[in-house]
Amino acid sequence: MAKIRFHIRYPEEKIPEPILYQIGHEYKVVTSIRRADVRETTGWLDVEFTGEADEIDKAINGLRQKGCVVDPIELNVVE
């Protein structure tokens, strides 16, 4: 089982949508929000994904298809 952290940026029009909740139900991953800043016009999350590596890859692709920008985080950046 893998644990990988990502920085996710939401486009303004997607902020009201429960995208991370949807990803947790569409793919076999557990999401843990480590840090976040969500406002009316911008939003970002630092999230740790736990699951099989291929499921995490699918979940990241799903986030990108929903309009999010996803970048990996170095392991010790978020505690």
C-alpha cells in the first residue's frame, strides 16, 4: 500500500463541488487533507492519498479530468 502526497489547486468554478469526496468514492483510495486554503475564488489542498499505486494514479487522473491542477509534494514538506 502506497502513501503519496499531492498539492491540488481548484479552478474557481469547481470550488463549491465536493471533488475530493467524489474521488474517494470513485477510486479505491483514502484521502487525508494535510493543509488547505479555500476561498471564494481560489482553493488549494495538500492531500495524502493511501492505496494501491495504480488506484492513486487513477484518482489523480480523475482529479485532472475534473479540472484540478495536481502536483506531487516532497515527502517531508507536510506534517
